[in-house]
Amino acid sequence: MMRLDRQTPTAAHWTEQQYAQALQSPGGSAGRIAMVAEMTLEVAPLESSKMEPDIALAGFLVAQHIAPEWELENIVVAPELRKKGIGARLLNELLAQASETNSLSVFLEVRESNFAARKLYDKAGFQPTGRRNSYYADPVEDALLYCRSLPNPFSH
């Protein structure tokens, strides 16, 4: 996950410790989920011409549940695999799982210059809700806030 994170300039660029914490099972009402998208590659080892399957990480998503909301903390797709629906599938799976927890919404922040991610969020029904000035570093940039309401489990 860290290697894929480092290949992606628009990723959140977490530390190894932050990824380790995200993948641990915290107690209490807050919980995280990590989802991965994998792809199978056919690879020929150097000493053989026989092709063998190898699994590569195509993308991942990390989200945190603090009832009654979810926060999309990080979503990354391998640069060479973008625009193939991987990010949309990860995001749709998060929305489906969040709906099953009787939560009200999913929120996130995104770099203002990350037009590809913003397009993905727009297509998934997220609405812009605000801005955090100079939220990101390297380079300093504003974060745009987005939110997507989930179906109300108590409505008829």
C-alpha cells in the first residue's frame, strides 16, 4: 500500500505507522475498513518460460466509521490502471457497506487540483460542502469537502 501511495502524487501520503494503525482493529465505536482491488498478472520467472500467476495491488481504500458517519480517508489507484473503474468499484463498495451500518453519510476531503478524484466523487453522488484553506502540504493547497447522504434506514 505504501509503494502505491508513493507512486501517486495526489494520495494522502500516510506514514508506515499510519497505515499500520489503520489496519488494526480499534475498539469502541470507531472502526476502520481497508479494501483492496487486486489484479492477476501472468509472469514468467527468469529460470523458466512457464507463465505463473502473480497478484498485484491495483488500488485500495481506507475509511473510518464514527457513528453515524463514515469518512473516506484515502483512496488510491495505480497510475497505470486509472480510468478502468477500479476507484468507482472501491467507492461503491464503501457506500454499500456504509449503508448496511445504518449510517447517515460519508464525507471526505480532496485536493482542489485533484480533478480526477472530484469527477469520481461527483459521479458517485457526493456534494461539495465546504473548503479547508491550506489544508494540504507539499504543495500547500486547499481541501474541498464533500458529503454523500446515505439512504435513511428508518424511512418508509
